[in-house]
Amino acid sequence: MAKNKGLSKKSIPNNTPSKKNIPNTAVVNEVKGNIFFNKRTFTVAAICVLTFICFRYSLHNEFTNWDDDVYITNDPYIRSFTIHNLIAMFTRDITKNMYHPLCMLSLAINYHFAQLSPMTYYLTNILIHITNTVLVFLFLSQLSKMLKIDSNGIFFISAFGALWFGVHPVHVEAISWITERKDVLYAFFYLLALLSYLKYISTRDQNWHWAAFSGNSWYWVTFFLFIASCLSKPMAVVFPVALLCIDFMVQKEWNRKIFTRILIEKIPLFVAALACGITAIITQKNAGAIASFGVLTLSERIMYASYGFVMYIVKFFNPTFLSTFYPYPLRYIDGTLPWIYYAAPFIAIAIVVAPLYFTYKRYPGYFRVFVFGYGFFVANLIFVLQFISCGTAIMADRYSYVSYISLFFMTAYFLWEIIKHLPSLKIAIVILLVALSGELSYICYQRTLVWHNAETLLQDAIDKYPYRAWLSYKWLGNYYLDKGDVDKALENYSVLAQVNQADAKIYDNIGNIYRQKKDYKNAITAFSKSLQKQDNVYKTYLDLSVTYTMIGDSANAYKNYSIANQLNPNTEKVLSDMGFSMVQNKEFSSAINEYNILIKLNPNDGFYYFYRGVAEYSEGKTNEAISDWLSALKFKSQDLQPSAAYNLGVAYESLGNYSNALAYVNISKGMGYKVDTGYLNKLKKLAGQQ
């Protein structure tokens, strides 16, 4: 110490950094927390990649005949961005199914860039779903923060919740079915609106007065995102109720003033929801998707709704035996239903009431989470739980797309609570969850294979519900009919006929198949059954008329054609085209019968005589053909007379009447018909004029 005492401060090596050079650890940590590949960002990216892998096979899928034809392949409104088409999208129900203009606009954008390439439509669905998965992560993160959960818990809940949302097999229907663009799109705006509402909650004026919310920009962002969600799919109308569920969970203190404020600020949202809901009910009713209330009894509605509620929860935990079609139950001979439907209301009550009762006084925080979870879940399913019967299925996988979000949250939340109180189980629980998530991913991928095309999709439903998946039999029959496989089409249609579920259109298709097979007796039977189901379909009368024509029953052919013509004045043109097609296809006998009817109905069309003459001549009925061509020659038509005159020349030549043959060939030449010089000289020689 003494030795160093005399040294000056300047001689001491300055190896110690000055205070201003000491790094601020808080700043360093913040920088580390915001680098591109931090834990949070890397996890979200990994979830997105895994989600894409699960759905990648969908890029190879085809259009199906389950509404894809209505929404895309046969929809004229998505084929160009004209003012007329855009106005139609936003002012009419162009699909005759549902009012969802933003969904149709998104499909029109797809068509603009890729026309009818199915891959781009599937890719769009997948990308929107991946975006929704990220939004679920953000939503669950913000929701967890508002519950004062620690950072590790927030990460656990949001990561597993988003992962399950991304790869859950029940969601495959909403993504791998192009028509369900409306599901992923409405969920996109719905989730954005939820995030906006959470932002509104954190910024709204605590010194509340009745108009305070109107000055908060986040409130109106929420409002317009909600409208966009409704314009993508009307199921979004329950959004205000979902917000009330969030309010109940995150609002720690309640009094009359707070309760009133929360209700009043929802009024604009409820008014908009009511308007969208009424529009949806009208369009669904016009489409015939809503059954009359008298079709089901009140007890049946309660049982079916309870069964749906229970099965959605069962599929949440056990997503197997999935189907595009879940039929209503068949009754036993004595009129009773399977026991599960009678038990379903009690099971549903137990699922809801038991945890609420257990946590109400003992664990009020858990109670609020359960109320949010069940409330959000039921609110987003309430209109598809068959209290109001919509469609022919008791439930559908696609309806779970948004409603499951609260179940993902609840599951992850309570698992984290277990870890928090029993930290020794953390590793085991995480390993188990990763393994189960891997299994979900595998099932999800396998489910996308089922959606490859209409055949694989519909056959899957039939395999799971034989003789019950009625719509699947119908659409699969249509698929085979379009492919020209009439035997397989008939096989599927026949199942519906056996169980008395065939509609008028199916019987008409059956009749046409039998007629194609020249089984006219069964064809007439099928057409007659079609008319018993619906007696005002002109095409069925026309098909029946054609069938009677083919067997030479002119009386019944004329009778049915007359009815068809009354129902549709364009029927004559259709029948005329069919007659011409028969001549082209050398079905001369049928063509003669067809033109017999046409001439009886309209004797003033010379072409009917002309083509009947062609068919008669081809059948060896030369005299009848000459008579018809003479009639055709009387009609003043440059398109008709030269050909009729030339045909008369050919006919007379075949009978050995060379003078008449030469005379009519010269007439046709004089009218401008190009007559071969060699043929003309031949006739002159035969007629003795050379």
C-alpha cells in the first residue's frame, strides 16, 4: 500500500469502464426480447409452419360438387369485376343460400387471378387460417394478461391454444372446403374485432358517462370489424354476446353503474347484429334451409340441441369418426330414439352446472373463466344447435371453428393452473401435451386426404353412415352422373329410392339413366314418381314426352309435351334441338317420333318436315321422305328450299324416276345449291337427255 501511495491516478491502468460505458441491463434485455427469433416469435412461426404442413395436401384437392359449383365453378358473378356484379354481390343473395358479400368478393379476387385453378382457392383458405392462428395467439395472450397471469403462463396458454386451433382435425372442414371460405374469413374479422375490443377495454374512460364509448376510436374499429365479419358470414351476429362473456371474466368489480355502462356500449353492436340476423333468417328461409317449427316437437329440439352441444365437446377432446354429414337419428319401430338423445339434456346440464357450482363460492376466479368459456362456446353455436332446425344434419364440424377458441383457452388455462400449483408435473404435462398435439396434427393431415374430391369426400360419409347420409348419396350420384358413370350413379340414387328419400330431381335422373339404357318401362316409372314428388317441373314432362316418343306412343308423348310447353314456352326449341341431335346421332326412329310431335304442335316450321324427311329416308321410307320434302319446299326460305329440292332429286333417283330427279336437282341448282357437275351429267344421261 505504501509503495502505491505515491502513484498518481493517471498511472493507474483504467481497466474498469466508466459509468457511462456500463451497459443498461434493462435496455439489453429489451433488445434481446425484440430480436427476430425470440421465443415468442419462434414459437408462433413454428406453429404456422406445422399448420401449413397439416393442410398442405389440400393444395392438390379438386373442386367438389358440394356447393363449390354454386359458389365458384357455375357462379357468373365472380367472373368479372363489373359494376353489375359488385352491386349484385352486395345487394342480393347470389348463392340462394346466404348473404355473405365479402366472402363472394374474396372468391371473385381468386377467380380474377387464377380462374378455375382449385389450388389457389385452397391456398387462400390455408393462408387465412394460418393468419387466424396467429390472431388466436395474440388474443389469448392479451386475454391472459388481463387476468394478471405471469409471463410464463401467458406464453403457455397462448402457444398451446393457438397450436390446437391451427391443427385441430374438426377444423379441416372449414379450411379444406373452398365453399367454407366464409368460415375462415368471418373468423379473421371476428378475431381482429376481439383484439380491438380488448384494446378498447384497456383505453376506455374509467370516469364513465353514457356517451364515453362513442369518442373512443377503438370502439368504432371494433364495430366496423364486426360488420365485416357479419358480411363474411352471418354467424358473427353473436359477437356482442361474446364481448359480454369477456367483460364478465376480465371485469373484477361490478356495480350497477358498471353493469349499465357495459350494456349501453353494446347497443350499437346489438342493433347491427339484429339487422344482420334478420337478413340471414330471411335468406335461409327463402333457401328452404329452415324447417317449420312444427316439424320437430319442443322436446325433440331440446334433445337434439343438447346432443349437439355434448358431441361438439366430445369431438373437441376426441376428434375421430369425423364426417361431412351427421344425420338425425332414426327412430326404433316403437317410435323411440336411441338412449343417448334422452340422456343428452342431463349430460349437457352436468357438463355446465357441475364446474360452475363447484367454483362459484370457493374459486370465484375460476368461476369467471368457466362462465366465459361456456358462454363464448354456446353463444357461437346457439344458432346451429338445432333449436331452430337448419339443414338436414344435426351438427357440422365447420360450426366449431370460432366456438372452440374459448375451449382451447379454458383447457390451457386450467392446465397451467395445475402446473403452477404442482410444478413437479410441468415437464410431464408439457411432454404429454406435445405428444397429443402431434397426434392431433396427424389426424388433421389424414382428414385433409378425405377432401381430395367429391368421390372421396362423399364416400367417406356413406361409409360412416350407410343408408343414412342421404345427401351424400345424392351428391355422389350426381358426381358419377357428371362423370358419365351411369351405373354408379344409379347405384347411389337407388339407395335413396329404397329408403324413400329420393326427391323429384333424383327420380328424374334415374329416369334419364334408364332411358339411356333403353329400359323405357323403368324410365317412365321413374319420371312418374318424380312428378308425384313435384308436378310443376317442365323438364320432367319433357323427359317423359321424349321417352314415350322413343317407344312410339305419340298420344302420351304429345300429352306430356303439351304440359311441358305450358310450363315453359321455350320447350319447343329444346325439343327441336333434341330432334336435330337424334338425326345427327343416327337415332332415326326416335327422331321421326320427335318431329311428329313438333309438327303436330307447330305445322308452320318447314325445318321440322325437312329433318323428318331426312330421318325417314335413312330408315328406307322414301315415299314418306318425298312427301315431307315437298312440304318443306313450299316454305319460302333460302336456307331450306335448295336443300329440300336437292334431297327430292336424290330420293327420286333412288326410286328410278330420273326425270323427276333431274328436274328437282336443276331446281336446287337454280336456287343456289352447289350441285356436282358429274352428278348432274349422270342424271341427264339416266333421264335420256344426253
